[in-house]
Amino acid sequence: MATTELKSDAIFELLKRFLETEEGIAVKNKVNLVYQFNIAPKKMGIDEVIYTIDLKKGEVIKGQYEGGKPDATFSLKDEDFIKLSNGKLNPQIAFMRGALKIKGSLSAAQKFTPDIFPKPAKL
């Protein structure tokens, strides 16, 4: 397993805390699916760090999903995940350009939108 530091690590940590809030619980109850993210520092498929976002239980785990198969698995680069999570990259466009790869249920994948991520606080 790679011990690569990713910029995305901070977003997954924020998401973990967000899912404990009322707004996060509402998102969890609405989506109720499990997603796995394979985040690559530079090039997809190399030194990927795996995260699981379990919106059935409301948890974010570093590592593979251990309750069977995730509903959808996304593979993308760290910088693209950052753009995706803050709404600067449209998931459909990223998929069509090959910057985002999806395995599993496409209908489940379509339910994963940037709305799931907490909005950054404005200073």
C-alpha cells in the first residue's frame, strides 16, 4: 500500500466530519450508497490511495470497502478530485474526457455529485 500524501486527504477528513453533522446525516440518508475512490498522485493506476465513502453508515475510511463491493468505484488523479469536490470540474465532462473512470453501477455513480461535499467556509 502506498504511503503517498495527497491534497485530497484533507477533503476526505472534512467529509468525515461533515457526515456527523445534521446536514451530513441528511445527505447520507438521501444517497444511501457506498463509493470507493482510487486517487492517484500523478497518473491513474500508479500509487493509488483508496478511500471508501460509506453513505449507508455515514463514514469515510482510508482503504478498500470491506462489506462486499462498493456501489461505484471512481478512479482519478488527486488534482482532479480536488476540482471535482469543490465544483470546478463537472463529473460528466471528466468522465467523457477520460479524467474520471467509473466501475460498478452508473446510476449509483450519477448520485455522487459535488453537493455531497461540505461547502468551504467563506472568510
